[in-house]
Amino acid sequence: MPSDHDVARCDTCSARIRWAMTARGRRQPVNADPDPDGNLAARTDHLGVLRVRVLAGERARLEGGEWQAMPHVATCASPPPRPRAAQTASRPGRRSATVRYGTWRWGR
């Protein structure tokens, strides 16, 4: 069981979270308390950084010193809105910018 010294609060729902690092080096919020339904294995490395990995494939079970965690995005009561660029890209009838290909003639 991890200690409570690195527990923070979610900005939108005020739930207890911990910030973890993924295998790709990105920060990911996870719920602060262990969850048997979670799909992440979390552990604190030798530098005190909370690391998470997905419980799937060949490593679908917890290994030494890991605890099962739930990503906070899956349980957040009021998640932040999606980025606007993702919403406008899927709108039908909206024209996208196009590039005209042609030959360039220098010096004329």
C-alpha cells in the first residue's frame, strides 16, 4: 500500500489522485487508492517516481511490489472538455484546407 505523501486532488472533481509516469514518459493521473477493477499495475521506483504499466498480454499479472490502479479519466465525475480540434475535424460539410500542386518556375 503506497503512502499518502504524493496524493493530490483532481482539479475538476476533487477526487484523490496520484500522478504517475507511463512507459512512454507521459504523466497520467490514477486514482490514489488501489482498485481491484483497475487495468494498471503501479509501483514506486528507486527514485520515488510512481510508474504505471497496462496489465495485458504477457504481463497481465501483478509483479513484486506492484498494486492495481485505475486511471482517473475512467472514473472522473466531471472530466475536462475534449480539445476543440478533435471536435471540428469530424464535422461533415466543413471544408478542409487543400494544397495545389504545380510546377514552380524560378526567375520568371
